[in-house]
Amino acid sequence: MDITVNPQPLASGGVLQRIDRLLGHAIEACAAALVLAEVILLGWATTARYALHAPLVWSDEVATIIFVWLSMLGSVVALRRGQHMRLTAFVMQFSPAWQVRVNALAMMIVTALLLLLVVPSWQHVEERIISVTPVLQISEAWREAAMLVGVVLMFLTALDRMLRSSKPLHMLASLVFLAIVFGIFQLAAPWFDEIGNYSLLIFFLGIVLLSIILGVPIAFAFMLATAAYLNFASWVPLSIVPGRMSEGMSHIILLAVPMFVFLGAIIEMAGLAQAMINFLVSLIGHLRGGLQYVLLGAVYLVSGISGAKAADMAAVAPALFPEMKKRGNRDSDLVSLLSASAVMSETIPPSIVLITVGSVTGVSIAALFTAGLLPAFVGLLALCVVVFIQTRGEDMSTARKVGNRVKLKLLVAAIPGLGLPIVIRTAVVEGVATATEVATIGIIYSLIVGAVFYRKMEWRRLYPMLVDAASLSGSILLVVGAATAMGWALTQSGFSQYLVELMQGVPGGKISFLLISALSFIILGSVLEGVPAIVLFGPLLFPIAKMLGIDEVHYAIVAVFAMGFGLFAPPFGVGFYLACAIGRVSPDDVIGKVWPHLLALFCALLLIIFIPWISIGFL
């Protein structure tokens, strides 16, 4: 996970060390303050709209501005802490001497990329100065400046880490290597224009794959591929990269990510998690794989509350992982199951992706909500089969079945904790709060229950929890922003239209079209979030499906499930790395464990494709 290699501290008491430490504390304090500000703002907005009937029309704009700044400062904190996700499995295969050289090259790539983006980020801010926000009527530069400040601070951080962790000779060799590669690509620019869309394989497959092999963090690998494509194979200015990243990171629904990350930490600290775990374990904990079943059931029940898979995982993982680890489960197995459970629950309402499908294709959203539950349950059963097989040899000699009296006692203790999902889902269904605001209600509820009922609140831990929430959110959202920019570049290349023309000519009728559509959406899901992919390709592909006589609801469920599969499938699936970030586990440890779960989900996808009744049987 760390992008540094044994950084050597600067001289004790040195001026540079003190400046670096003070800067780090200042950035962390600002990031923590922004998380707290979002909690207060969203709570205030919810209260004003629902209780006082006086909605704050400016709250969304202010929340978005704060959110972009939180995302970028959180990314800086994550870089300082070495929490940006990367894959080191390939680097670890090298000899120790070459590992040092390769890590120096990876750090040089990150540093050079950030330096390259400084001027485009400034240009992007300049372009936004004259634009004003709709409600506050202030310059949009106040929001977009977050990208510039974040890029500059990350550049300074990366430069500092590189100087402290790499030998001068290795840095010089890395710089020369990058200069040669840059020159080669510059000379090849006319050739890229001649080969057209085939150049996409070089930039969005070759560069991304090579960067990942070298250990470059995932977000920076995506940014590098996008910047290289725009610079060498298009006439689009690089200033579009920070603009598209900011757009992807400022999606209001993603604000649920830091809120649910913070909520997850609170329910663990306040004792809600422990009470819920104790009760659920008392029910099925004595069974082989019992805690894994609890995890799957928990994700199924809470999925869709936030509208974002990352936020769903962030809400569940902190509540379940600590107890599961105590019971001997390995981190890699837990994150693998967590990642797969997010795929399984992709079609569970309320789902932002399903709402988007309905809005851009005209398919009934109510029908999609009704249709989404059973396919998710099929995925749940498939994963339960994997858990059953994997835990057949589990040693249960120490497991004891809990008596009914103890279960009742644990139930009474768990009622306040078990009430949290009910409170959150009721708040969404009854219109008390939006999917973005609902985590704030959960935070307030958990704080009250923890202080009054469980009496386990450790107030001194709140500040570190705020900083952790900012750091983890920054590492997640930078990946989302980078993937958004890369997806935009793919679309501008004409790839989407080429894909549609290709699929129109597929022989074999409905089944062939469904199978190829599923494969295409798996690929799209690995590089795009569900919402952008549906917005881009839904209006193009759904009419083709309708012409072939495929039920639109069935096709929508197949598309959403397939995109979820791609989103969480390594090595390119963004969601896979988000799950690793939330579980705080290196992708190296998880990538070998996830394949049985993905195979089960692929079988579930085939069942959904070949048996339309699973999707439309209850309509």
C-alpha cells in the first residue's frame, strides 16, 4: 500500500524536518475540520428542511465546495501516510537491489506526473474564475482551487519522500529513463494519429498495466495514462484532466463516502458494533463460516443506504472486521469477501445506478427496484456456497452454541445498534434525508447511543478518527476522480460509438447480444463508475436490446450486475482497490483470494442472463 520505501528521517531537530512536521499537522487539522464541517452542515440542512420546513438552498453548493477541498487535502494526507493503493506483487519478485531501483522509478513517475499537472491545474482555475455558482453567485475558482492546492502539496510531499527514500544515482537514472520515454512518445505522436483508436491499447492498457507492475499507485497510473493520451494522441489541453477529476470527485452522492467512513469508526468506538456482532454471532456464530455469512447478510441489508458501494463497504467493514479478525479470519480473506459482497449487492434498491438507468433510458424505476432484489439474492447464495466450501475444514472444537437466555440478553443489548440500519433506511424512505445526508443522522444517533446507552465514548479519539476518515476518503476519491478523467478520455476518442457499431453486428440473437453486453459492461465497469458508464452507453445500447426483443428491465439488471463485477475485478477494477483501502490491506494479499468469489458471481451472472425470470418474475 505504501508508495515509499523505508524513508530515512531528516536530521533530528533540522529545520526541514520541523517545517515538514508542522505542514503535515496543519494539513491534517484542516482535513479533519472539513470532515467535521460536512457533518455539521449536512445535519443542519436536514433539520432545517424536515423539522423547520426552511430548506437551505445553498447547502449543496457549500457542501460540494467543502467536499472537493476535503478530497484533495485527504489525498495529501494519504500520500504522506503512504495510504494510496498500489500493487507490489510484481515488484516483490525482483531482487532487493532491483526493488530499490523500481521503487525509485515509481516515485519519480508520481513526482513528475504531479509536476506536469501543476500548470494545467492553474490554467483550469483561471478558466473558472469568471464562472459563478448558481446559488451563491461566487466564483467557481473557490472550488476548483482545491485541485491546484492538492496537486502542489502532493508534489511537494512526493518530492520530499523521493529525496528521503531514493539514492541520487537511482533518481538520476529514473529521470533519464523518463526523458527517453517522453522523447520516444513525442516522436511517435504522428504515428498515434495514423493508427487511430488502436492507440488506446498503448495508453489505457499498456501504460496502466506497466505502471501497476512498477508499483505506481492506482490513481496515479490512471492519471498518467490519461495525461499521456491527451498530450501525445489528441489536441485536448491537459487542463481538462484536473477539470474532469474535480467533476468526478465532486459528485454529491460521493459525499457519503467520508461520512460513512467516519460513521463506521464511531459505531465501533461507541460499542454499537460490538453489541450487534455479539448478537449475530450468538445466532449463527457456532456454524462453520458463521461470521462470513453475517458479513454477507449485513452487506445485503445495508446496501444502497448511501447510494455508493464504497460507502456501503465503509459502513459495514469497521463494524464486523475487528471481531472476525479476533476469531482467526485473515485480512485478505475478509477484504476478498467484502469486495465480492459489494458486487452481489449492486442491484439492491435504493441504488443510484438503477435510478440512473431509469432516468436515461425511460425504464420504470419502480420496476427496476422490484427486479433488483432477487438477482442480488442469487449472488448472495452463490457466495454462500463459496463460504461453505472454504470453511469445511474450519476447526469448530472451541465453538459453543449460545443458550436462548443469553441470546435474549444479547438481543436487548443489541437493539440500539440494530436500530441504526432501521433509522437510516427509514430516513431515506420517508424523505427525511437524502442518501448523502443520511450518514449524518447515523453519526448523531451513534454518538447519542454510545454516550447514553453503552457509555463507551472515548472523546479523545474523535480527532484521530476525523483525520483517518479524511485520509481514507482522499485515497478512495482520488481513484474515482482519476478513473472519471480516464473514462472521459475514452469517450472522446470515439471508443463508445465504435463499441455500439460492433455490437449491432453481433450474430446469434438475444443470447449472444446479452453475453457480449455483459462482457462489455464488465470491461466498462473496470474503468468507469456505474453512473458514467450508464449515462454514456445506456441510451445507445438499450434501444438495440429492445429491437432484439430483450426485456428492458432484464437487460438493465444484467448490465448493472456485470458492471459491478467489472468494478470489483482486479487488476483494473477500481472497486477492488477501494475495498482494499477500506479494509486497510494491500491488494497483493487479496488478489489471489478473490477469484473463487468472482467465479461464483460470474456463475450467478450467467444464471441471470439465461433465466430472465430472476429479474422480471415479480413484475
